[in-house]
Amino acid sequence: MKRAISASMLALLVFSGIGSADVNGEQAAEVDHLLNFVKSSACQFDRNGEIHDGIEAESHIRNKYAFFRRKIETTEQFIEWSATKSTISGRYYTVKCADAEWIETREWLLQELENFRRGGETRAAPEEKSRIC
């Protein structure tokens, strides 16, 4: 029941245009890049003890972004509000890529944001890919 109410509230906020704060043009490109980065990732995402693939993780992050959009004005705030931890349990989201250790999704996305800001949409070189994803 609680999830049905939350989903209804989320849909209302998304489609009603309530809370139009949101990131500016340059940062919108960064947010889009991070969402695509998660979605296309072969990494595993742990959210409250359940493992998800990149497509599922991106969908969840996108939904949280829609819900918290009015509070988000920077890409870093997007990461903090949408991709850091569960608002219900308080547990931090983590990600595991290839043979790497589990790390907090927040740190992983901040690293990718830094990479993106240094070189545009170019992803890490193949020899670095296992470190990032």
C-alpha cells in the first residue's frame, strides 16, 4: 500500500510540473551523461540488499531525480539526492564493476563526473574501464 501511494505521488509530481528548480543547461548534459553511464554499465548495483543491473539502477535514479527535482540545482546535488542512499532505509547504494570491490555509488558517479568534465563524453580508455565499470 505504501509503495502504491508513493508511486502515485511520484507520478503526480513528474507529470504536473511541480517544483521546476532543476539543473541548468550545462549541468543537464552532465546529469544525462551520468544516467546513460549507469544505464549502459555492466556493473552490479546494490540497493537495500537487492542486486540490480544498470538499466534497473538508472530507472530508479531517474525516478528519484523526478521526485526531488525541485531541490536539485547542481549535478552534485543530483548525485546526492538521487543516487546516494535509500530515503526509506538510509542504506547507501553501492556498485561493483568487474573484479573491483563494492564502492558507494556516490563516489563512483563523482569519479565519472570528474572524468566527463575533463574530457566531455569520452569514457575512460579501455585499460581503465575495469576500474570504473
